[in-house]
Amino acid sequence: MKLLVRPGESDKQPCRKLSANKYIPIEVWDELKNHEREFLRAYSAGAAAQQSVLVGRSAAMVWGLWTLPIEDAPVSLANPGQRPPSKNQWPQGVEYLWMPLPGMDMQVFTPDGSDDTVRLTNRVRTAVDVARLHGVRHGVVAMDSLFYRKNFDEQRQIRLELEATIRRLERKKGIAHARKALEWCSTLSESPYESLARVILRELGVVAQEQMWIGRFVRPDLLWGQLVIEINGDVKLANDPTGAALEQAERDSWIRKQLYETEHIRASKLLYDEAACVRSIVEAKKRSEVLGPPTVKATRNRPQFGVHWRARRAG
């Protein structure tokens, strides 16, 4: 990890201590996003641990699985076959969990260009533990990410491994959350916040359709009847806010001409004002119910022919 420095170099500039043998320059740390900081904290603690294994969200961060933010989340470690050390021995920002782990559930992670090794639970066990430890929403997001950009055979194998792991852990605390997360997870999700929105609706009894095609060139994140629900990440808006807004308006205009209502939800707002997002979706659904039959029916498979929503302008 090129951003990190070792103890012998940490006195050459102001640094933040991440573990017993990993430091990072303060000016670099201050520029990092929260998820980048959490990854480095988890990686550094795992690299410093001799007998311990990264588990739960901390393992998920190192693997690159989707996670939902938890403010001030500690790095989670476990000692396979041993009870955790007493709390007065825990490093700052680290927690030890009592989690016996068989060898089949563990792997070693070695970053390219580094001689550090990190022991952690494998991806499937990690996703199951995220659900057990943090609940259904977190579990669905983690499990969805396992399927992302995998082919059909890979997705089938992942699901079999999830099922087998949950069966093995049937007596463990929180396993009911993992079962529900497996029931509600999807192979179609394309972002953690799309997954979160789908689960929030599912908790309200709404089973929204994912990645349905409206014509040949429009595939919304979620579709509830004639309501198109789009989950907008902040990156695209930050990079080109004017261009993104114009494109969104033009696309929405075409969708509405096909007699669908649209509702855009910012990912950040979904996290921090869920109730307002739900109200907006419900109100938009009511508006969609008086539109009449859509002129273009939504389909699971992409139609072979269709007019591009942005190519047929008047003039």
C-alpha cells in the first residue's frame, strides 16, 4: 500500500498511526473519503495481527464488497479457536469478536507489490457474517455485491456457497438475518444504494422490479408498476452537474411520454433521510396510477428494436 509508511519513516513527517507497524501522512489522511479510511484501517490492523483474522465489515472492506456506512465502526478481528483478549488489550479502534472459524472459511490477502499478508474470512463467509452482525440490509448489500458482474454459472456457484455456509452456521447468533438477506438478495443490482432502496421497499411490502427495459435504450434501477425509481450516486453529479442534470431531464421527458412517472433519489439522502425518500416514492407512485396504460411495456429482455430517447429530437 503506497500511501502507508512504516515506523522507521513515520518521524519524517506528521503521521497518523493506523496499527503497530502502519502509519499514514496526516495530509494524505485528511484527503481520503470515509470508505478509503475504513479500508486502510482494516488493512493495517489485519497486516499487524499475527494470529487474528479480519471478519465482518472489516473483511468486506478489504475484499471490496459493498458496505453501508457505520459511523466510527471499529475494525473487527477474531482469533480462530481462541477466546478474544481482554478489552484492555484491544488497540484503539479495534474490537475482537468470539468467532470460531474453520480453515475453509479463511483466506490470505496479499496486495500487489506488497509483502504484507492479511488473514481474513473468505468472501462468502464475510457476506454471511455482515448479515449476522449488522442485519438484513447490510447483508443484502454485501451479498448483492458477490453477484455483481459475474456470469450465470459463477452466480449459481456463489448462491450454492451462501446456502451451504448459512446451513453450517444455523445455530449461530444472527443467522436468521443471513437467511432473510439470502432470500432478498439479487443478481441484478448495480450499486449498494440500489440494493438498499430495494430492501427498504421490500420491508414495506413492495417488491420492485429491477433492471427492466422500457424500450431499447432505457433501463431504470427499479420499477414499481408505472413508477421509475432511479438511485443517483453523487459521483456523476459532482463530476459534471450541468451535463448530468440536462441528460436526466431529457431522459425523464421521454419516459413520461411513455406514461411512466419518474422519481430520483440521491444516495446520500437515502442514507440520512430515509423517511423523506419513502414519502417521495409513495407520492410519485400515486401520481403514476392515474396515467393510463403505458405506450411502451416494460420487458425483462432488451427489445431488438426501439427509438433512442435522446436521438429523436424535434428540428
